[in-house]
Amino acid sequence: MTTENETLKELVHKLQRANEELERFAYVASHDLKAPLRAISNLAGWIKEDIDSGSVTAETQSHLKMMLSRVTRMDKLLDDLLTYARVGKNKDSLELIEIDDLINSVIEVLPIKKFEIIVESGLSSFVAERVPLEQVLMNLIGNSIKHHTKKSGTITIGIESNDTHLQFTVSDDGPGIHLSQQEEAFQMFKTLKPRDEVEGSGMGLALVKKIVESQGGTIGIVPSKTGLSIRFSWTNYV
Amino acid sequence: MFSVLLIDDDSVDVMTLQRSFRKHPIMKKAKIHTAKNGREALDKLLSGEVDPTIILLDLNMPGMDGLQFLDHVRSTESLSKLRILVLTTSADRNDIQQATDKCIVGYIKKAKAGDYTTLTDLLYHYCSLTEK
């Protein structure tokens, strides 16, 4: 009887979470998806005014450029939203993953340039779904690089395990996330800086959280005096 | 002359307001200051860099958002009497309630470019009433 109750409780909990997510999405979509559309509409109007009055200037050109960049922004928002919705739909096969190999394939596709990557691991390999793990690491390391204020820095990846879970910690020496913004960091569409300053959909950490949770893990920001340190767990298929 | 502080993270929304002001015979002479979020705005106000006749405040911004900014302003003696008009896309009843509770001059929903003539007229009338 108790296992049935537990399953029911779990289902109810899942449903509540899903409903909360939907409500949040509806609220946020009306702001973040409409914003580029509103900008495009305004910019198009000004360009039309210039054409109608016969005075096409450098400002007109810059308005057109801004319009195109808003289109790209919206496109990316929708792509990232779709990726987010798809998390957990397809289960990949489990494979033996060598840590050096994993880190190398992640770093290969990122603009590492002058950044130093340090791996501190108690293990050399483990068994897990490779693609989602790569996605998470790519996102976290990519974020560290993107938000760093200097052209070089240090990113440390710590890997540990216990009987049930693997534990990863990605830490950097960048500007970090202010305490007041940490709570909302994993929410959908939340960016650290205005999109006009740093382009980004704001879906990165939300995606990472969803993937981690679909792998039976949890994720959070580790308190640190400097930089940013994110720790997440992942089911260990020993 | 009037001084207006626009607190908004979206550069096109800021441009839209600036263009509306430019078309108004009096408001075109107003000094316009901008800030991308509540924190930046607070810094400019506390340092004395900006002493606005009125503030236009967006609610959704990364960093310190509009409601948090309102909280800070209303609980800081030197800033508590600032006139603030909320200009946002949010039609959320909770946002409207929370903002109104913090004594705002008005709550206006962002619209397409053409519709800011009414807002600009309103701002002109308000500024000429309250300017010392």
C-alpha cells in the first residue's frame, strides 16, 4: 500500500511541477518572446518613416541592422525553448566514458583560447548517457567563458562519486552571480546581463537543470567568495 | 528644464521613448538619463548624478528588477519621494498590485511606437505641475 501511495505522491508532485512550469512559461513568454517582435515593429515603422519622407540616413541603416539582430535573437529563443521541451524524451544508451576523452570533446567545441581547464577527478571513467552530460558541461563551461571579464581565466572541473551518484563541480574565477540573482539563475529566460549587452536566450541553466533532474540528480550554486561554482549530481550506473 | 530617468534594459524601448520626446515641443528639451536595471539607477540617484523630475520604470530587467528597485527607493529616505511611473509589458495582476502598493504615479503598458504621444503629453503635464 505504501509503495502505491509513494508513486501517487510522486506523480502528483510531478504534475504540480509541470503546471508551475507552464504557468511560468506563459508569463515569461509574453514578455521575452514579444520583446523582439515589438522592437522589430518599432524599427520597421521608423525605417518606413524615413523612406516616406525621403531621408534615408546612416541611422536608417543602423535600424535595419538592429531589426535583423532581433530576428536572430527571437529565432534563438525559440530554438532553445524547443530544446528545453525535448529534454528527457529520448533515452540514449549508457556507455563507458573516459573522463579525459569527455573533457576533450567538450573543450573542442568551445572558444577556450587562453582559458586554462583543470580537471580534478577521483576516477578515470564511469558509465552514463554521454550526450546529455556533454550538453551540461558545454553549457556550464561555455557560460564561464562567456561571462568572464578577462580574456583568460581558470575553470576547474571536479569529479567524484559515491555508490548512487556522480558529483560534478564546475568552478571559475569570473565575476560570479550576485547573491540576489542566484535564486532565479536556473529559471527560464533569465539572463545575467541585458540581451543588448550579452546575447543569450536565458535558457542555458534552465536546460542544464532539466537535464540533470531527468538524470536523477540535483544542481545548485556552491557558496564561494569569488567566481562561480556550480555543483550537480548524476545517477551512477556502476 | 525637466529631467527624466528611463530605467529599461531594452535599447529599442528606450529609443522609442526618446523619439516620442523629440516630437513634443517641450519634452524635446528634457534631459534624458538612462539605466539598464535597478542597481544602475540607484547608483546614479544616490551619487546625485541624476535628480529626475520623473522616473519611467520597466519591471522586467536582469539584475535588480523594477519591483525590487521600488522597494529600495521607498525605504531610502533621500529617495522615497521620487515620482515613478511604471512602463512595462507586464499585465500580471500581481505586478500591478505590488507596484501600486508602492505609491506609483501610474502604471502603463508598453505599446507600439505611435501610441507614446499620449504618454508624452501626460508626462509633460505632470512635469510642468510638479517642477519647482
